[in-house]
Amino acid sequence: MSKTPEMKAPPPPAAPAPANGTVCVLGPTLHFKGELYGEEDLEFQGQLEGSIEHTRSLSIGKEGGVTGNIKAKFVIVEGRVDGDIHASESVSVRQSAKVKGNIFAPRVGIADGANFSGSIDMSHKAASVSSKPQATLSDPAAERLLTKVG
């Protein structure tokens, strides 16, 4: 008996590691209602009924759930999101994720097995998170981060 090689989808894009190596973690026992805003890398494992606006990397962990819209530079979803996701750089929907909403980002990765219901808009204009100038690929620091991902 011969085994045929198993075909796997390429891994979804990952957010670059934080420059200072620290990530804020909000644990699974935390429940929020309202708006969450931040300017540091965040791993969210709790439950939120409201919106998140973040200027950096945001990860919704396997135990995390958001009912509302998300805006961030990089978004990684491993848990549940019921709402639209806007990212200025990329969105990665992992295998364990359940996303019900639209995704607006220039780069989107959806892992095999992820549960996604919505539409995807990868036009640059739709992906804009804020009116602040964004780093471009000509920025050496941004270019190094993006090349380490692949």
C-alpha cells in the first residue's frame, strides 16, 4: 500500500512579532460591554459586546468572542467574531475561528476548516483603519517585519 501525500493549504499570514516583545493579554474570565481602544499589541481571550479599535496587532484567542466591529492594523482570529473586521495590513482567520461578518483588508488569509460567513473586500481604500499615515513597504522596519513572516 502506498500513501499519497496530504495536500495542505499555505499558512495564513501572521502578524509580525511586537517590536518590544510584550503583548497585553485579557483573559477568558473577563466580560466587557462597550468600546475597547488600545495602542499596544493585544491578545483578547475574553468576551466583548461592543467594538474594538486598535492601532497595532489584535488577536482574538480561541476562547475569545467579540460581538461588534473590529478595527486594527493586524487582526488574527482564532475565536468568534460576529461583526465586521477592518485591518490596515492583514486579517488571518485561523482554523478554530468562527467569523460572521465582512472583512476589509489588503491581505486576508482563511485557514482550511475555519467557519466564515460574509464578504471580503481587499481594496486599499476599504481597508483603511484611520486617517493617520500608515507605514509603507518602503519603510525599512515594515519591510523587515513582513519578510520575516514568510
